[in-house]
Amino acid sequence: ESNGKKKLSKVLWVLRSGRKNKFWNEIWNPIFMKQIITILILFLSNTIIGQENKALLGKWKVIEIYNNDYYYKVQNDSIVLSEKTQKLYRNKVSQQDYKASIRGDNREVIFEFRSENEFYYFFSEKAISPTFKGTYEMINNLLFLDLTNLANIKIKKEASFYFKDGNLHFTMHLESNNPYNYTLKKL
């Protein structure tokens, strides 16, 4: 017999024996399909998280910060105090002192995210050592921070973030339950 006839008889034998149907039945088996879909979802989510993690890496400078007490726009050095804060600091001198402390605490703050999930918080670009350092774990748009401050005190924080117009928007609860909302620009 010729080569072509052998191939044709083999194909006919597979079709008659039902082997091809068994193969397709195994592939379209609901359990098998669930496994394939689960693997694809895990692969795609890790790819997306990896991309977001890469976008987060680098040094970020604070350009705006707001919380329940004030709004501070670093670029034009404007600070607006909430009504509650204005009542707390009733006269202009105490309000100016408070605004000066806000500027001192926030004007040159740098957030740095490094590979290997390292996190650093500097009071300024010129600072030699970070005010806070530690590690972070990213799950979706949440960061779980394991930090140590200059006094070697360990702190755990949770922060949410998203990117908009090339800026990083970062919300973290600090000492109080007052959320601090940062807008950061990549350096």
C-alpha cells in the first residue's frame, strides 16, 4: 500500500474506534476545563500584579496631602485647615505654627519602593537614612507594610493605592484613625 492509503486507513480507524471522541471528551471535561481556567486566572493575575509592582518601584515625592485636619498642596505651598482644626488653633499665630509643622513634616517627603519589596520613607531627598524602612506585600491595590522607625520600633500599616494621570495616590492610616491621602509624583 502507498503511504497516503496507510494514513487514510489510520484516520478512518481512529474515527471508527472513537479514540478521537474520547480525546475531545477529555479536553472538554468540566473538571479539566476548571483546572485550565484556574491556571489561566492565576497566570494573568500574577502578570497584572507584577506589572503594577513594577509601576510602583522608584522614588515618589509628595505633591499633595490631605486628611481630616488639613489640605496641603506642596507645589504652591498652600495649606487649608479644616474647621475643626481652625477651632483647635483659634488665633492666627497658633495656626501659622501648626502650618509650619505641616510644611516641615511633609514638604520634602519621599516614598521609595525598591525591588525585593523593600520600602523606605525619607523626610527629604537629602536625608541619609530613612525615617521608616521595611518591607511591603502587595495584594491587589493594598499594601501591607512591616516597618521599623528610627527608634527601632516596629510598626505595621495598611495602605491602599492607585495610579491616575501618572501620579501615585496613596492612602494610609497613621497614628490616629485619620486617613492620610497622598498624591505622589515619580522622580
